[in-house]
Amino acid sequence: MAKEFQPFSATHDKLFPQRLTELRCSLVLSTYKAGKLIILSMIDGQVTQLPRTFEKPMGMALSGDRMAVATREEVIVLANSTALAPNYPKAPGRYDSLWTPRAVYFNGETDTHDMAFSDDGLLSVNTRFSCLALVDDNFSFRPVWKPPFVTDLQSEDRCHLNGMALKEGKARYVTLLGKSDTPKGWRTQKHGGGLLMDITTDEVVTGGLSMPHSPRVIDGVLYVCNSGQGEILVIDEESGAASTLAKLPGFLRGMSSIGDYLVVGMSLLRDTRSFGGLPIEESDEALMCGVSFVHKKTGDIAGTFRYLSTVEELYDVHVLPGQQRPGILGTGDNAHRDALALPDQGYWAQRDRPEEPQQNQAGWT
């Protein structure tokens, strides 16, 4: 009989808390099926989870004290305040920083994947319309690039454009699952049709990939998750040659870095229509959902956190440097409405909220 676990049950090796402690950081993860952003921190000597509800959270962008989260129909921009944190009414003194919503863009169901704060603004990968787009307050989105083989912008997910890497503040590389100009045509190419492209030349840098995600230029090195193989690849930008840095037991998505380490997310395979028959299913090692620290030079696994229940997939992973006890509020929590942040001060509004309307016996308010 299978063991039953409490919600969000997890385990970790002995190295994982060491990494969080020595690097003085926390991690923030997005899981769209569970509908949560989850912060992992070391508090009182224990790895602690802080789940917060967002509707289908996917890609995140992080720049200093700004964070953007792509949800089902919105992009939510949050700001970090160390002034608000100490007096958070529900838990005074618990947090050293607090992320609170500051703006919401209503972009509709565009299936936004990766996002990044670029020199040109907040960029998003608009998977439904097969393009890169700026998040804009005049339009649902402002297209800035599409693959040359995509003839027009339609809500058809033609190539499953998903990942984006900045280089020197500009969008440079993207990943997609197949070269297709037909609705969901990428599905027939998922085993080896994945591409890494340079958007400045419209050329393929590396082909033959298996469902690639999360390209990143980190310290001048181009990495990509060859997700269907469970591999982290290092790509030569000139030749496109790929070498394997590490192989992990999961479908890889979400990559960030701190110090000497990459931080990479792993997912289980549950959606057989999208992910069935991938090479990682043939691995002798059991797949997992979680996150690992991977040494940039050696590829050694330097700490792993693994979910046992509730969370079966991760989309994005980011590092919160210098934040050892961060908190976060979503738009579904009314507490964010009372958070008054100034450039150098923070206040919590004191006000009487009207009581919730009572239902009569017929169910009307």
C-alpha cells in the first residue's frame, strides 16, 4: 500500500540546507498545476516552505526588488519592501523582506511562459501566439519578434515557443519545441525537433533537442535545459556545439544561478499527451519533482530538494539573494491592499472592513 503524505510533503539531502545557509539566499518556485508560488528558506535551522496562491503561475522575472509573475490571464508585478516586512500584521517580526503586488496587466490567455526585465521593458514569451512580446498597458501584448517560419500571429501555439535568454540586457536566444507553422504542429517533433535560436539573426544555433526550455546566459556562458533528456547543456555560441554539464532525474525547466551554482527545477511526467514517450522515461533512476544546486564548472549535484506530494511539476525557479526570511502576498489575499510602501518607509493601513454580506435561506445576498 502506497504511503500517504501530508500536503506539500518534501525531503532534501544534507547539502541543500547548507547551500541556502552559506549562500544566504532563498528560492522561489512556480508550480502551475498546484497554483502556487513557493518560497524555500532556511528558518531556525529548518528548510521551510511558504506557498502562496496564484492562478496558474508560470514564468517569473526578477530584477533587484521587482518581480513579475505570469498567471493564467494576467501578469502581476510585485515589489520587495524591507520596510513593510517587520510589521506585517499577520506575523510581526517573521519576515526580513516582503513581496507585495504593485501592478496587474490584463493580457488574456496567451499562455505566457518565460519572462524577463530587459532594457526594452518587461518581455514575455507569448506561447499561444508564437512570439516574443512586451508587456504593455495599451494593448494585451506588443509583439516584437516571431520565428521566421511562423507566417502570422494566431492563437494556435504553432511551435511552442517557451524559453528566452537575455544577453547584455536584450533578448538574444529562444527555445521552441518544433519548426511548425500549423496549430500545435510541434507535437509531432517533440522527441528531437527542439531548437535553440538566435533572434538577432533568425538562425538556429542548436537543433535536434528534446523539448528544450529555460535558455540562460550566465557569466558569459549559454546554458539550456534539454528537458526531454534531463540534461543541462552548455552551448558554444559560435558553433552551436552542445556539451552535457549534468543529467538530473526529471523533466528540466527553470534555471537560475547564484555564486558557483546553477539552480535547476525538475518535474515529473504526468501529461502523456504533451510529454509521453520522452527519453527520460527510459532512465533507470526514478524521476522526481524538485530543485537542485548544480556546480557550474564540474556539474556536480550540490544539494537537492524533492517533493513527495501535491507538487508534481515546476515551471520556473529564481534565487532571492540576501533574503533569508522573505514573505510574499498574492492578489487573492486582502492583506496586500493594506500594504502602503514608500521609497524609504512602509505602513500598514488601519481600517474597518465591511462585513461580508450574509446569505438568506434562498442563497441570495
